[in-house]
Amino acid sequence: MNEFAPVFFGLVSAACWGAGDFSGGMATKRTSVFSVVIASQAVGAILLTLLAILFAEKMPPLENLLWSGIGGLAGALGLMALYRALASGQMGVAAPVAAVVSAMIPVIFGIFIEGLPGVAKLIGFGLALISVWFVSQGEDSSINIQALKLPILAGVGFGVFLILLHQAGDTAVFWPLVSARLASLLMLVTVATFSRQKRVPEMGLLPIIALAGALDAGGNAFYVLAGQAGRLDVASVLSSLYPASTVLLAWLILKERIVFRQRIGIAVALAAIVLIAI
């Protein structure tokens, strides 16, 4: 396969995830977080099932489905930890910490199972992680050490999800993602029920929530393709650049200002992509 395929798939994954976060964030401003996440996950599960049937994808071994299901649970735990961190403040720290940790874990794991990449890629990985930190921050970048616990937990959950999804997606793309979606849905609905959270969003918000679910599912699918085409660390680091597309969409659509450190982050991300693609 073309050596640039994993770079392309990883960047498309980042674009999809970032746009999905933007769409989900817009919906969350008007209703319960749980209702948005549950509905978007359900849309993603339906879409991925239809794609698996449409492409006549062969059902992977049960072991792969179990691994992806466990990954879905880890991802759901990470999502709940992140939303709780965001709700308690420190938004300028929670998102970048979670994103950087979630990228570092697959990189470390990938080095053990695939060996060290070239020097250029290693430098690119470092620059990518730095860029995620800068891009994800707004004007308030003060850090409360106690507030790092939940973002780190979120990053660990996401990192485990990325590793297990990569492991489960070696023979198929869509069915492992369906398994992960169903597992995360089960956990989210259970938690929402016992904590008396709203589970169903307003009908008027369904289009943008459906868009968020479709984009998130697309990001997952392209991440799996990136992993199939190349190394786990390349796929995870490039897909972790998703905050850049969220920031750019907020600038284009909502006319939000891109602060100086975010501009630096975008420039560093471009340099990282070039080095990783070498």
C-alpha cells in the first residue's frame, strides 16, 4: 500500500473527529451531554452496521469483537471523565491533557510491538503532541494540578480504546467498530439511567447530533484504516490532531478568535505532519 496512505487516513480521521466534536459541542449547548452522546453513538452504530452490510464485510473472529467491545467500554469511561473535567472548569487544560495522553499511550505501546520509528517521525510525534497542547488551549492556560486527574484518566481511556481498536481491526473495519459502539452505548445508557440524566435529546437537535455521530464513526473508521495501512503510532498521533479542525471550524462558522498560541499550534502541527510523512 502507498506509504502516504496511513498519513492520509490519519489526517482524515482527525478532520472527522474534530468536526464531530464541533457538531456535538453545538448540540450540547442546548441539551444534556448524555443525551447528545447516547444519540450520536446510536447513530454511529446504525451507520457502521449498514456500511458493514453494504460492503459485505466478513465478520471478524469473536476475539476481535471482544477486544473492540472492551475498547468501547474504555472509550466510554474516558468520555465520561473528560466531560466531568470540562464541566468542572479548566477547559483549556482538560482537552489538551486528554488528547496528549491518549496519543502518547499508543505511541509507547507501538514502540514495544513495532520497534522505534525513524528519527524524523520521532521528532514529528513530539511536535504533534506539542501542537495539540497549544491548539486546544484558549486564553486561560492556568494549571491546577488537582484538576489533571480526570483529564489524565480520560486520556488513558481514549488511549486504551485506540490500542484495542487497532488490535481488533486487523481483519475488518466496520464490525469491530459496531462492537465498540454497542459496548459504549450500554455503559452510557446504564450510567445515565442510574444518575437520572436525560437520555433522549429534543427532536429539533437530531440532525446535528446525527451529523456528530456520523463524523465520529467516520473518524473511527479512518483511524482503523490508518492503522491497517501503517504503524499504530503514526495513526494515533495524526488522528490526535483533531482539536485543530475543531478550532478551525469554530473560527470559520462561529467567528471565534484564534489566539496566538493556537496559531503557533497549527503551524507546529503542519511541521509535524511533514516530518511524519517522510
